[in-house]
Amino acid sequence: MRIRYLLDENLDPRFLRTLQRHYPQIDALRVGDAGAPGLGVSDPVVLAYVEANRRILVTDNRKSMPAHVETHWRAGRHRWGIFIVSKNAAYKQLADALFVYWDASELEEWMDQTEWLVV
């Protein structure tokens, strides 16, 4: 199955526009978009959403998200991958990196994996 992304609300909305402009074939939503969790929802709600909807979470949340991921996993839950990105990542470089993952791998390869993207 092709990778689909959910961008955390902590990521600047301009990043999603950059990704869509350069790689319109990638299915990506941002928290707050139609069909995605609403703005301001808790991290556990976001994790439940990506699990149920088979999306890789892209986030720069290094404070609370790792603890919530651990709690989610200990409860016997799963995730379709989490990509943690640098707060200072250049939008185009990050879009390029997400495209490479999208193009070179399948969603199932990322089950319960966390990837740190340093771009």
C-alpha cells in the first residue's frame, strides 16, 4: 500500500502547500483539514487516527509525542510509522525526503517504526 501522510498541526501549514505543489500525487493531510482530526486534539487522538486510517504521522513534536507513542504501544496499539522532523527543516528538502520514502517504500514497512528526518 502506498504511504499516506498526516502532518501534525505543529508543522507550519506552508509545508503542506509545498509538498502538494511539488508532489501532488502524494496523499497528505494536515490536522485540521477535512477528514483529519481537528485542530487542538490531543496526541492520543492523533495516534488513534493514524492507526485507524493507515497514515504515517509527520511531526516536529519532540516534547509530548514520544511519551504518548510509548503509552499507545504499551496498550497493544500500533502505528503506521512516525517521522519526526527538525523544527528548522527547509520545506522543499523535507518534501523531497517524504517523496523518497513515498516512492521507495510501502506503508507496511513502517509499521511501529519511528524515523528521525534530519534535513
